[in-house]
Amino acid sequence: MFTRITAIILLLLASAFAESAVDPTRPLNYSSGPQTISSSLNLESILHSKNRKIAIINQQVLGEGDKIGDIKVTRINPRSVQITQNGVARTLSLPATQVKTSPIDSQQDK
């Protein structure tokens, strides 16, 4: 009887600790708070391939046509993202030092 009660208590404690554990695959700068748009836009990353075009702007993962607040992503290019904000078109670009290509992409360019 004692071992059953001990086992149940250990299972409950393990599940309580698992809920508060940090996900090791979560990005370091991840925030699960509400989605807010700051006045300055920060283009952090672009994933661009034949099958997928994704931009990370202000820690928000966006695809073409997606909106956050009054910002709409109109086009995602390999090194820049075109957006529309309050009817005004803008282009956000990655610094040249941040652009990385895969060997597959480099071979296709030749």
C-alpha cells in the first residue's frame, strides 16, 4: 500500500515539474505575451525556398499576405520583405552579414 501511494505522489510531482519546465527547443528571445507592434520594425530572419516563404518581424512569424496590426506582408524576397503599413509601402532588408544560403541554393543559382 505504501509503495502505491508513493508511486502516485511521485507521478503527480513529476507532472507538476514537467509543466513548469522550459522547452529546450524554444528560441531564447521567445515571448508568449500578447502580440503588440512597436513603432520600429525589426526584420530578424527570412526563410525563402520554392515551397515556403517566411519572415520573422518583431518576433512574429509571418507569411505573404499575413497581417499583424496595421502591417501587411505583401512579398517576401530572399534578402528583403515588402510590407504595407497604413497604405504606405516599405521594404525591410536584412544586413548583408546576416544573409546565409544553403549549399543547395548556391548550386541552383549557377
